[in-house]
Amino acid sequence: MRARDYYKTLNIPKGASDAEIKRAYRRLARQYHPDVTGDDVRSTERFKEITEAYEVLSDPKRRRSYDLFGAPSPPGAPDERSPFSDVADIFADVMRRASRRTGPEPGIDVEHALAVTLAEAATGCERTVDVDLTRACDQCAGKGYPPDKPPETCPDCGGSGTKGGGFPLKRSCGRCDGLGSIRRYTCRACAGEGQRKVPERLKVTVPAGVDTGTRLRLKGKGEAGREGGAAGDLYVVIQVKGDERFERDGADVHTTLKVGLRQALLGGKIEVPLPDGLAVMTLPSGTQGGQVFRIKGKGMPRLQGDKPGDVLVTVQLRVPKQLSDDARRLIERLAETVPDL
């Protein structure tokens, strides 16, 4: 059984050409090289895996052994061929040409975190995000080579990409690897990739009612595609910051309101904080500590468009820690007429 999938390690299809293997290795090596990642153990191990995969797949003999038997031959091993080797090579070549990536390739989707306050989540807001995204290189228009130095027609195959007789003897041209052309120059700006990372600032409309984990899709704002392929999407993942005044439960919001003894005894109008402002609530006389009041429709909006949630207000009595002698005498006299005080 194959211990490791070298094609998966380099993120390339099994029929990738030598040029594609080299590009994939360069791209990953730049990302995980120890000179870039420092002492990061995981990145160092990843770099070793990438190097091992490249050493096998870039060597025709070792790659042939790996494709046919699931394991590469040792470096420098003699090319021992069975009577069926030529047939196997022809079949492998046909499959490689069939699986080579052709035509447009869509770009990948990208995620980006965005933190908002509870008030912003309650009302909705406009925000901007700064992201680095892969875009077609503006120096070579995504071609990977200078505009004035395009690839040349392969002299060996005349641009057909194949050599030999009719099927199944027709084989990929070894000089151009079946591409039909030879690139002698590469774009310096993108190192021949045809793409490069560029910073972008994007506007995001955050709808009212979002919660932590809500994903907002910006269609076509992800990584660029190749060969005219559509760009991927950018998903903005919302994180709602905590607010010490509130505890959110879906669309409902819980808050605690400290009330003085006089307010609790006599009642009256009192201001209650909301996620997006203030509300005035009528406190009944004789309000008890721990009593919960509900303000309907003043909680968080719902993304589905249903009725907003409620605000649940828990009353907490605020009792003075110290009393003057006069205040103590007044309370004692009051307790004579109010038994429950």
C-alpha cells in the first residue's frame, strides 16, 4: 500500500506535466521553506514531504515505478523493464494526456473573519475588509510569460504535442511534454505562475441579525481562476463581540437592571439598555429582586425576516452598604408601618 500520495502532497493531478510539477513545488517551497517559517516544526515537516514528492515525481524512472507499483524506485536504480513495460508506458502516457488539465479552471473559495459589535449586529452596518487575494498578473495578463516573448512552437512535434504513429503508438512529445510549445521566457513579476497575491479592500454589507458563525458570501471575490475560469467566492465569517451588559440567546437578549429600594417600592418609569439604544419601561410598585420583565420585539432581528426577539430584564435590588444614624432611624420608623420592609 502506498504510504503517501505524492500528487496530493503537491496538490496536482496524476497526469500533471513536468512543468506543472515544477511550478507546484516552487509555489509550496516558497510557503513552507524553513528560511520563511523559522522554527515551526509542522512547516518543516511539510517542506520535507513536499521535497520528497518532488524528487520522486520529477524523476521519470522513479515516477514510472510509483505510478505503476505504488512505490518509487530508489534514486539511481537501473531501469529494469518487463516485456510489458512498453505497453504500460503507452497506457500511462495516454492516461496522462487525457487527464492533463485543459480549459478554464475555477478559482478557490476564501474565508475571512470579521468582528462586529452587538450593536452593529442588531442594526446592520457597512464594513470593509482588507485581504490578500490571488489575481491574474497584470504584467503578463495571466499568461506567465512576457507579452513580447510568447512560447515558441515545439520544433520536434510541430505544435501537435504528440509524436509517433496512430493510436495507441502516438505518444506525448518529450521535448514540450505534450504542450506543443516551449516557453523560453517567464514573467518576472509572477515567476511564470500567471498569478500573484495583491492586497484588496472590499466593502461588506452586514445585515441586521447576524450571529457568530454567520457566513456572508461575496460572489466572485475569492481567488482568481486560470485560463479564463471563474473566480471563487469570498466568505466573510462573522464574530459578534461580547457585551458585558447583555447575554444573547438566539434572537432574545437578557440583561440585568439594578434598581434602588425606593424605585422597587414605589415603581415608576425607568430606562432599560437595548442592543441598539434605550427603552423606557414602567416598573410596577412592589417589584421584587430577581423578578423578570419582558420587553417584546426589542431584541435581535432575525435574518429570516421573522419578528425580532425580546429583551428579558432581570431586576437586581441595589441596597446601600452604609446608613447614617438619621437614615437608620427613618427606616426603623418606616418598618413599624410596613411589616415586610
